[in-house]
Amino acid sequence: MEWEEVNPEDPELYIAYCNYYFCTARREVISFEKQGSQGSYIVIRNPKTGELIAGLFFSDIYYDEEKIDLAFKYLDEGIKKYPDRLDMHFCKIHILGEVERYEVQKNAILDVLGISKEINNNWLWLDGEVIDDAFTFMMENIHNYIYHYFNNYISNGYMYIIEISQKIIEIYPELVFPYNNIAVVYYYQDNYQEAINYFKLAEEKNPTDTIVISNIASLLSITGDIDASLEYYEKLIQYGNEEEREYAEQQIRELKNEE
């Protein structure tokens, strides 16, 4: 409060308020159960024999919603006044993930992408420090959240991946990875033709990307277009490293034996 009275417009003040309420919002409940429970736990054993003495202690983390909302209140005020402070944005995105508000988290990522275009990626970090190669730093962090949606079975995660990737394509159409992201989602959904379409869009941006070429070759094989698949494996031989060339040659032999 003294800090706020002396310098109420200090951007670090909003981060301090957010950190305070986020930390004090954290609650941990310890529960005790008998042997046979599953999950992460602490086992009480006899140190000499190793035998179970009593049971298992489990730790469950949850957050006080009222204090979490206060953390977001101050952080949102700071972002509104200092939209070029990328640390504030990623702090918000991180906390939204911790409290599993994934829909709001996705929207916060979309906000970062929109602002990135408006400010030409002239992002600042803690204490107003200029970020070197801020565009790459921003994209790497956003892609980490996309990987999280891929790997953690989050409800609507695939939809979030597509929406974020389409936003990236809208703003930065020359990037390869958002086309890949969408293609992989369609692949996981067994929509192979749409996956091929997006992989080919990625190929247009980088015709020598061997991961894209290999994925297209594999999907064409799955869909029965053997001739086209063989053409892409030939491309993999042309552009790939030694391991990729060996893999492509093996796939070509197998596909020709099937014909």
C-alpha cells in the first residue's frame, strides 16, 4: 500500500499485487488413505523392514477463487496501461493454466498475438527491459502452450490449437508451424485429407522441410495414393539427412512391393 501511494503507476506494482494474491490463493489439503490407492502420495513405512505402517498421504492443491480473481484484477489493470509488457501477459496465461481456466487462457494467447502485430513485437519484460528477438521468444512460449494442449487431454484442446494457429496464420502467414499444428489435429481426428491439405500449405512456405514432406508421404500412403506417396518419399531422399534418406528408401521398397 505504501508503494502504491508513492508510485501508483509503477507497472511492477501490478505484478507484485498479482503475485501476492496468487501465492496466498494456493491451498493444499492432505488426505490419508489405506494401501491400494493410486496417484501421487507419501508412504509411511517401517525404516528397518520397509513394511507399510499405516497408509498413504495424498496432497491435493486448489486455489481460492476470490483471491485468484483479485490477482487477475490487478494484472488486467497493468496490461491495460502497459500492453507492451509481455511478462504481464505470460504471467496471466501461466496462472490461467494453473487454475485450469483454459478457455480464458486461449483468449489471452490470442490477445498477445493481436498486440504483437500492433506494436511490431517491440515487447518489454520485467522492469521495462527490452526483449532481444522478442518475436521468437513470444512464439516459442506460445508454442509451449500449444504442446500442452496436444499432450494433456484438455477438453477442447484441439479446438484451441486450431484457433490459435489460424490466428498466427492470419498475422504471420509465412510461418510453417501453425499449418503443421492444424494438420496434426486433423490427423489425430482421422481426417487425413484435411491433414494433407494443411501439410501441403506448410510445404508451400518451406518446400524443403523434411518433417512436412515425410508427413505428407505417410498420409498419402494411408489414403491409398501410392504414386503421390512415392513422389514425396523421393523428395525426402533429395532433401533429407542420412537417417531420413534411409527411412525413405525403406518406405519406397515396401510401397513398391505392395503394388
